[in-house]
Amino acid sequence: MAFPIILMFLLLTPTLIFSSPVQDPESVVQEVQKSIIEHRRKLGFYSCGTGNPIDDCWRCDPNWENNRKRLAECAIGFGRHAIGGRDGKFYLVTDPSDHAVNPKPGTLRHAAIQQEPLWIIFKHDMVIKLEMDLVMNSYKTIDGRGANVHIAGGPCIKVQRKTNIIIHGISIHDCKRGGSGYVSDSPNHQSWRGRSDGDGVTIYDSSNVWVDHCSLSNCFDGLIDVVHGSTAITISNNYMTHHNKVMLLGHSDSNKEDKKMQVTIAFNHFGEGLGGRMPRCRFGYFHVVNNDYTHWQKYAIGGSSSPTIFSQGNRFLAPNDEEHKEITKHFGSSENEWKNWNWRSEGDLMLNGAFFSPSGAGATSTYARASSMEARPPMLVASMTAGAGALRCKKDYMCY
């Protein structure tokens, strides 16, 4: 492929994809994916050699269906040790129905609550409307490759006090608050749950969690919330649209257990209709690297309670609104306080007047080593994030 063609693709992609308004969130996801696929087909452009280390680890393999667990070796950043259900059997979901207390064999909830490690896959396309939050057990992978899987229209996913979870390749949207009641959290136990927040994915007091290649939009509260001392988390390759408060990392300014939080945000595409919180951080350490910010209405990255934020190799395209060019937002503190918070920008590409307000000391190389991930040049961000969101995967072909 000739370099000028790639460069033209990188420069034109946001304009081509996001020029016309679309009301329905899921239609936006489908339209964007269709547009991306058409452009990549015209250029003969697939995942190999894009510089995205996660995708280049597994997506070049047309035999992905027989090598599904290869994915568990491809995580990067703080959540790189998440193995999910790698060491367990495959569980085939055949039934999209749900029962919060007595889930039937063959349903997603029945798979997610089992005690042993499982790699969960889907027999066919399905829309799953959950009765209550899907309370996952440890050592599980939800792998939507090969089917068009939506969790939508009800409560969504909760990972609470668990470890080693991979959520990959599904669409999570229009999530609602669930009522209080009993929910099965293992095959032989139900627990009482209060009303849920209505997040797409909640990660609560958990570790080694990886959310990758999901499409998220239009939930009641956050798209992804990481709270109450969760750590060793990677959120990567997701496509997020049509939501105000996108991602909360840290529960509250009084929740000091979040000081141990370490989260990597990488290769995500923050698209149309997003207000802010991409992410909104408290206390911990956050490596925000090689993401594509094509839209925000208020701000992109914010925080309070002295979080450490290292923004590296991202592409920030500011809105035309002159009042919201600043990438960063500091909450609940005067400049005399936040000027000591360690917020650094290194190698970011800032377009249309976007600007980042740095503060604190440097030591960025130390941060990168802690995350065990190196940023790629920001001019490659469009290619590295072109396949963000749930992919289309067909047997004997590379996923696109």
C-alpha cells in the first residue's frame, strides 16, 4: 500500500464518517463501522502493521475461530495480566433470554456465574435484555467474535470483587437502572442487590480486568465506571458515542481506597455526542495513550483529588465551540491546589485549537514503564483506532 494513500485515509476518515447527524445511537455505531469497513476494503487495509499492538497480536490470523484464546496473550497496559477464561472450557450461549435468580443453561447469565474458568462464545446473533445486572464471576471471558451480540434495553454488566475478566467484541447500549432484588452470583447462591446505577460496565473493587473492542453508547449513568479500589485495568479499542458522562475512574473524593487504582486507556475512539469524562479520574494513576478524540462537548480528560494523569500520543480534535477548546478540566480545587497535581502531556496531537493544561512534575518515562506500554506516533492514531468497537468476524477471514 502506498504511503500517500494511508496518509490520505488518516486525514480524511473523521470527516467522511461523522459529517451527517444520526439520531439513533445503534444506527450510528452500525453506520460508522460500515464506513470504516468500506474505506479499509478500498485500500486493502486490515489490522496487520497498523502499530496497534493488541490488534497486530491476533487480528491478522484468518484462523481466529480455532485460536480464540490467543486473545488472552494480547492485552497491554495495567490490565495486561488479565487472562479471563483462558484456562477453562468453552461455553456456548444459545439462548438470549434471562432470569436473574434461576438462569437457564445456555444463557449468558448461566455462563457468567459459574465457579470455574470459562471462555464464553455465542452460537448466533442475539440481543440480550437483562432483568438485573449481569454479576460476573472470576476467570471469565465474554467473546462476541463471530456473532453480532448486543446487551441492551435493561441493566448491564457488573464486575464486583472479582478478578481476571475479559469482555470483548460486544455492543453495550441503552442500559437502564435495575430494580432491587435477588440475583444469582454463583450456581448455588443468590444475593440481594439494591437498585443499580445504569452503567454499561461497572468494575467495583476488582482487578485484572480488560474491556476491549466493545461498542458503547447511551446508558443511564456511565458507559464504563471503575470504582472502589479497582486496579490493574485496561480499557482499549472501544468505540464510544452518544453519552454525556462517559467514563468515571474513582468513586468519590472521599474514597481514598482508589489511591491504588491503575488504569490504561488505549486505542479507543471517542466519537459523536460525548459530553466529557474521557476519563474523569480520582486519586490513582492513569495512562491515556493513543486514543482518538474526534468529539467532545465540554472537556475530554478531567479529575479531582490529585490523580496522576499521563496523556501520551493521543489525537485531540477540539469542537468549534470556542468555550470548550481545553482538553483538561479540574474539579473542586483552586489553581493553587491543582497546579501540583501531576498531569502531563507528551507527544499529543492537538487540532482545531485544542490545548492541554499541564501541572505538577515530569517523570513521564517512569509512568510509561509502570504501564509497560509505549505510545506510538499520534499521526498513526486514526489507523490504530480505525477498527475500534465490536468487529465483524467471519470464519476463515480476518476480523474487520
